Amino acid sequence: MIQGTFGPYEIEALLGRGGMGDVHRARDTRRQRLVALKLLPEALSDDTEYLSRFRREQYVAARLREPHVIPIHDFGEIEGRLYIDMRLVDGKNVGELLQENGPFPPVRAVHLIGQVAEALAAAHAEGLVHRDVKPSNVLVTPRDFVYVVDFGIARSMGTTRTSLTMTGATVGTLDYMAPERFTNLPIDGRADVYSLACLLHECLTGTRPFRGEDLASLMHAHLYSEPPHASRMMAGVPPGLDAVVSRGMAKRPEDRYQTALDLAAAARDALAATEPVHHGAPTLRAPTRLVPEQADPPPQEAAARPITAALPMPVTDWGIGSSDGSHRSVDRLPAPPVRPPAGGRRPDPPAGPPAGAVPPPPSGPAPEYPGIRRPPRRRLFALLAAALALVLAAGLVYTFLLRDGDEPDGDASGAASSQPSATPSPTVDVQASVPIPVAGGLIDVGGTPGYIQVAPNGRYAYIANRDAGVVTVLDTTLDKVTATIEIEAGPPRFITFSPDGTRAYVTVYNDEKTINAVVFLDTATNDVLRTVPMGLRPFAPAPSPDGTRLYVPSHDEGLIAVVDTTSGETVATVPTPPNPHWVVMGADGKTFYTADHDSNVVTEFDVATNELVATIAVGRSPHSLAVSPDGTRLSVVNYDSNTLSVIDTATASVVQTVEVGLRPQDVTYAPDGAHLYTANVDDGTVDVVDTATGTVTARIPTGNSPTSISVTPDGRRGYVTNLDDGTVRILDLSAV
């Protein structure tokens, strides 16, 4: 820490410390004024690339005249140390205010966010991206006037790297970092829009959108998870603001609000459509006008408690860190016993409007909110008395299947899960599948990957690595493994996701059949939420359309357990013919189907009554099931007869029988419904079947013992687990 003097500055006190430097209260002896003096790390002065960029972009930042941008008096280098001389502000940062008083009333949160948006818009107009929008970088005066600080780490739009060349220090704070910040994609102002939406959520709830035990889980959440709904966390928060946060935090920049001002306007519109909501916070006085640029106050008017935000410590490293049948399998180590869930943590409630849902603009006169006077240059609140109508978009749902064989050594297969609605969301750009896909590269995913399931949003997949006792997380954008999740309950077998993608359900059992359970995972944090005991050898489960029920087949007991996904309780059991392997839901959610391996039948049940509707004879040893995107067909691969049976769901009859490769274990549809894919474990191939003609159009070698295949919602990619190679083969399924 600097003490005494620094060039012409007399250091008086340390105000904050972080990865990008220390901030001091100092007196500028040349102009006899108190300032906030930021001293950057000494190592940066030796980084010639950063030094050049610092001078260029600080010059631009110092030119910004927007009232909500903290004025920069001077910048440069003294005694080999970079510095920024800024106005000393009388106030506290948003983080301190939240810590002291809790969440803001929605009207105050929106008011403050609007001012931050003004500052960001001015920077973006000059080609600067702030890159570190967070509570401690937003200062609030006693009159609720906002200053955004630390444009000192901003970079020009279009740059791609997150880390500084020499030090590796991360520019920005992980809790508020947009997904593209973790890639080599160019960065523009929409990265700040994402962070601004995170800040709005925190102002409304007092908590960050995502919380994780480590850097890997936080990064995973930003890349793949939808934000929680503030209205469900805090009474009095209008649901319309949930939609604003969701769109602001859309994973793809093009799906977000395109400017910070657009987000602020949408927040005002959402607030305007509700009656004023008052929490217990004291009434606040907002300024009657905003002064375009104020002269620096004389020294005696400096704040009693001046504040300038400190940056977090830099992030320098992204740590991620048998049986009685005839199927092939591998030896595995004994698994640990089932442990009860820790902490009694309950799953979050089902998600509400998806990221793209925004409230329509209201109409009619708007009431005034007490204590808020809007500045004349800012857009007025569109406060209207009309009721807010949220656009609920159907979640993207498909049938995904995988399989795990049932025999020697407990299967050599991958499990399948089916999402209730087979028709993809209109927001998904589904590509036409081709009759002869191209085999892409191999990804090393660890030993014995028995099953893979692509998440509903298509951005990642979970892989069950049996012998290792882990679920491997595969990023489908980067085609790289980004994390592993330890499953202490036992060897993971099959995985399915809740319709909204916030939960994953992993079935586990060991060879001795002493461990039989379903593990509930939080996909935002990769935390194990609970472990639910099941009947003998739980195979491939499926969720109900509303996500409130999970249907789990107990292979050795000939029944389906219906599990309440909130409580983890088994609320019903449904007897089936011997050895149910698979469960899928019908497209309308009114029926579910099971593949009954030793009975050579597929059975159909009524969801409302759990009563048997139909029994359909198929080939020998039906293994896994898939429902077509339009719901008119149900396909099943028959392991011992090397065939695919296609069932008309209206008549419950087989309409096609197709010969496929040796020992097919898994089947799934292309999202456009034009083709089917089967994973043939004994001949190392995937077959492509034309659904119109029932002919095999291609047989593609994928690796040693392919046990499962899952397809992205847009139909572009397929991923095949090769059990004995420890790899996943990529298939390019469309011409795009």
C-alpha cells in the first residue's frame, strides 16, 4: 500500500483494494482538491500492450461527459506506476447499501439501473465496453444520484480476450460476466447489458443471480443456466421484471436487449404495468434534476465517507475440476453406499417465462411513484394502469434417449430421456437433417461413458461415466469437457433433465443391487440436491410435461415409480411386464410408454390414472424408446433381433420394421423428424434411418461400443458415447 506521497498526491486513506489496483483518498496538491486516486498493479506498467491500450482508452473515458460517468481528472504514469485521478464521491456503493438495508424496492432499483444505463450508453457510443458492471462499481449519493466508476479497465469493442496479456488477471467479476466473455468471441456493449441485468436482479433480491462453490460452477451457470425469478424470491417484485432480467441475461448477445437503454426502458415499462409496491425501506429523495457536469467540490465539501469501488482479486485459472442378461459390460469398482441429501435443500420452483419473454408495452395514464422525480433528459416512466401480460413461451422439449444394457456387469448402454413436448420452440432454428451425416472429431470424456444427454437448451450435455462415479459436463459450443460432477451415491447410469433444464436426474445402481437410487442435480451449480432410494436397478427415467413428476423404471421389479420432484417422495407405483428399460412421455403428455425388455413388448399407460392402455408386440428385447417430433410415431430398438420397430401412436400398432446394426441400444429422432439414429453397440456404428421410407441411408463408424446418441435441439449435431474408448464421437447431422 502506498503511504505518504505519490508524485503530487498526498495519500490520506485506503478506500478499496482489488485485483486491478488500490483506490486511495488523496489530495491533489496542484489543485488543492480531494480525489479518488486509483493505482494499478505495478506489473501492468511492464506490459507494453496493456500500457498502449490504457493510454488510448483512458483518453476516451476521460472525454465522456455523461453525468453518471465518474469524472476522470487525470491519468498517466508516475514512478513506473499507472494511475487514474477521479472525482471523490460522497456516497456508498450499491453493494454496501444492499448489505446494510437489504433489497431495494422495485421502484428504486429501476431508478438506479436507469442511471447506470445512461452511463453505459455514453461509453458504448464512444466504442468502450465497461466489462465490470457490479454493485461496488455503482456509487449512490444521498440524493440517489448514480456514478459508474472504474471505466479504467474498459476496453474497445471488438476485442476478444478476457485476461490481461502479462498478468492473466481477469478483466471483470465472474458473478456478473456475460457468457461470451468465456470465449474468443468479440465483445461489445451487449456484454455490459448482461451484467446490468445481473445487477438489476441483485438490487431486487439482495443476491446475485448465480451462486457457486467454485469458479467452474459459476462459469457453468452463466453459460447454461437461466436466472432465477426475483418475483418468487421477494414479495412485491412485479413478475414483469423477471422477464426483463431473463432477456437481459440471454446467453446469446443477439437475444438480449441490444442496448443498456433498451433494458432500462423495458424495466420501467414492466414496473409501470403494476401498482406501486412499497417495501419497508425508508422514503428516498431523488434529485429534481441532473446536472450535466458539476464542478469539483472544494476540499471542505468532500464526503464524510467518500467511496470509490475496489476491484476483485484477479482470476488467473479456471479450475474445473453382470447382471443376469446377455449385454456386454465392463468390470467396475464397488460404489460407496447411498448417502442422504445434505442440508435438506429443496429444489427451486419451476422456472417462469423464458429468456426471450418480455412484457408488451402497456397503455393508458400512469400513476406517479412517491419520492421519484424523473430527470428531464431521461425517458419518462411509462406508468400505466393496464395489467401486465407475460408472454409464456413453450420450453424447448424433445425426446432424448440413451441406454444402458442390462446384463453382464450391468449394461453397456446409454439411457434415454424424453421431454414432454416433441415440437421444438419457435425460437429454435431447426436444421434439415441429411441422409448421410459427416463423422466429426472424437472428444476424450473419461472412462466408461455409458450414456449422454443433451440439455434442453442444447448448450451442454451430461455424460454418465459409470466406473469413475462421475457425470461429465460437455460444452457443445466448444466441444470440450468443462466439469465433472462426483456422484457419491453410486455408478451413474442414465440421465434426464427437467423440462426447464434446471434439474438433472441421474439413476444409479451397483452390480450387487445394494445401491439403487435417483440423484437430483442442480444444473446451475452442479450440486447434488438429494438422493432418493429406488427399486432394484433403476433405468432410463422421464419427467412429466410440467416437471412435477419423474417416472423411473425399476428393471428388476417390473414397475414404474412415480416420484414427486419437489419432495422426492414416491407417490405411485405402476406395474409393468417384466424388465422395463425405458420410459418416454407421449407428445401430448397424456400417456407414457415403457420398453419391457424381457417381455418383447412396449406398454402404454394413462398419465392421469396410471392404467394400462395398450400392449404392443415388438422385436426381441426392446431397449430404448423415442417419440417423433410430431408425436405420431414411437420408435423402439430391439437389442436381440437387431431391428427398429416404428409404432403408430394413434393405433398402437407397428407400422415399420427396419433391420439395423448389431445390438442396437439407443434410438433418437432428428428434430425435423426426417431421420432416426440408432447406436449399434456390437458393430461400432450409428445407423441413419429415413422415417418416410423406413430405409437405412447410412451406417457410420463411430468408435468402440457406441451405447447412446443424443442430438442438439437445432438438429445440427449428434453426440455418440463410445463405452470402451472413453470418447464421444461428433456427428454433423445437417448440411448447415
